[in-house]
Amino acid sequence: MSAQPPPPSQTASLIPRHWTPEQALAVFECLQALRQALWSAYGPQVQQAWREQLVHDGQPPHFDPDEPF
């Protein structure tokens, strides 16, 4: 799950501009249903993958509680 979404300018070019609002809503609803189904099936694994992406590799910086801010 390391693939990053394209930048917004590229994302906008992926969406057909000829759809009616009803067609766009139908696609949105389909994607929402797919999202919910994926979350139901893989929610904890998705959360763990997000956590792993947020954690930096390497050691945390040295912390000295006596050092002033």
C-alpha cells in the first residue's frame, strides 16, 4: 500500500468531464460502497498499514528531559 495518489492537477484530468451529475453521483456512490466493503473486510489491516507509513525508519531523536526548550 505504498502507492501515493497523483497530485490534484493530475487527478482532475482522470475524471471525465462529459458525465452528467447523475452519472458522477452513481460513480461516487459505487466508490463509497466499495470503500465501505473494503473497510469491513480489511479495516484493522488498513489502519496498521497507515501506522506503518507514518512511522519513520531509524531511531527517534535523543531526548534529554533536563534540556530546556
